Amino acid sequence: MLNFIARRVFQSIFVMLAVGFIAFAMFRYVGDPINNMVGQDTTLEQRAELRRQLGLDDPFLIQYFRFIGNAAQGDFGMSYRQRRPVSELIESRMPATLELSFASAVIALFLGIPMGIYTALRRDGVLSRSFMTLSLIGISLPTFLIGILMILFFGVMLRWLPSFGRGDVVDLGWWSTGFLTKSGWQSLIMPAFTLALFQMTLIMRLVRAEMLEVLQTDFIKFARARGLPERMINFRHALKNTLVPVITITGLQLGSIIAFSIITETVFQWPGMGLLFIQSIGSVDIPVMAAYLLLIAFFFVIINLIVDLLYFAVDPRLRVQKS
């Protein structure tokens, strides 16, 4: 197990270096950040001095390794647009994104898995057909359209929920949370459900397909022939053998919830890292964009490592092979 974890950590470091190189190379040529930092009356000498202070005159590899070395220490440089350390900006926006992603993941998992099991066991029921119809809507409609429709109905027409912002938050040290205020919960409902809808329907369809396949296998027929209770067959034998592919896809999708919260945060003006990234693109704020991609890659690496470890806990065949 320790060798496996060490190998994964080494692979993760290589992935982070590759992502950092790609991100830095892409954003290096997006535009000239000096133009967005100075006014029209700035002289050429002042521009050159500012460029020298930011290290933009250095060769590309020197800038890249300087960025990676500083990032490893939590220093992502200064924001060109806001003239503040990028680590401070990320730290102030991260709680909003993580809380939104956490709420979306809880909705997707705690609704998607039971709905998938139910539609597999009660395929012809009215409720099953309703779930399948909902899943078609969730997969077919783009996220931004779902968000706009929810704002129209629940925010503008019914006025039940706020249509933008995060509501009131409570500071707990460096962490600000909206989970402790009523307006925070009200502001969270629509963005969280919008972000979770696609993942929820995907998990539901995956669980349903895997469950239907497992229920047709020989060991399930043998269990029925032994006279085991139907509840035990469905939830102890069938569901357990369904979980391995479900964990794989679900883990990757949970990472994508954080990565692709950009659209949801933009639609609802949710003050998270995704909205910060979008705002940084307009001003060619390279340190913020590169730091955001590095953090997203870091989240994916951690989630994939957890998924790999869960394989060992769920599937005993992997433990036997490794031993």
C-alpha cells in the first residue's frame, strides 16, 4: 500500500509540473499585462521599468521555474489587476467555491444513487419514468440555461430565492461560511442545484445501468435460488458490485464540479474562484489564471488518489492482486 501511495504521489508531482508548464505557456502569450496595469500617459521608460520589476523580460524557462518554485511555497505572485498577492485572492474566494462544490456533490450523490437504484428495481413505475425524464432534461440542457431558467422562475417571478450573490457570511478565522446564516442557505440553493443537476443525472443513469447488468449475472440468480431475501440480494450483493465503476466516474465528476463551477458562478455572480478566473481573463491577469489552473489540477490529483484508495476498500480482488 505504501509503495502504491508513493508511486501515485510521484506521478502526481509530474502531472502538476506538466499542468503548470502548459498553463504558464498558454497564458504567457494571451496579451501584454502591462497595457492593463498602466494608463495612457505612462511613458515607455516607465513601462519598461514595470516590466523589469515583474520579471517579464526574463527568458520563458526562468519565469516558469520561478513560478513553480514560488507556487510550491504557496506564493503565486502579484495580481496584475488588483495589485494584491494572488494567494490572498485565492484564499478569500476558495471558501465560496468549496462550499458550493460540496453542496452540489452532496445533492448529486444523495439523490443520484437512490434514484439510480430505484429506477433499476422499479423500471416500469411512474416515479421511475419521471426520474428518467428528469435525467434527460439534466443531461440535455446546458448548465447556464438551467441557471437562467431558475433565476427567472424562483428569483424574478416567484421571488422565493435571491438571484445572485452569496448572502450573509460568518467569518470563522480565515474561513467565511454561508452555512450559518439563513440568507447564505437561500443563496446557495439555486447555484448548488444547477451545478449538481448534470452530475446527479449522470450518476443516476450510471448506477441504473450497472445495477441492471449485475442483476442479470449468475451469482445473483444463484442467490435467489438459495432463497435469500430480495432486499439482501439487491443491497448487499448487487449494489456492492455496482460501486467500483460508480466510484470511478463519481470521483472524476466531483473533480469536474470544482473545475466547471465557472459557468455557475458567473451566472449567479457567486464570489468564488471560478468568477475570479473569468474576471482575470478580461484583464490578462496571468498569475491568477495560472494559479487557478494549478489548484484545479491539484484538486483532480487528490480526488483521483482518493478514488484509487477506495478501490482497495471496495473490491477485494485488487487487494489480492497487489499482495
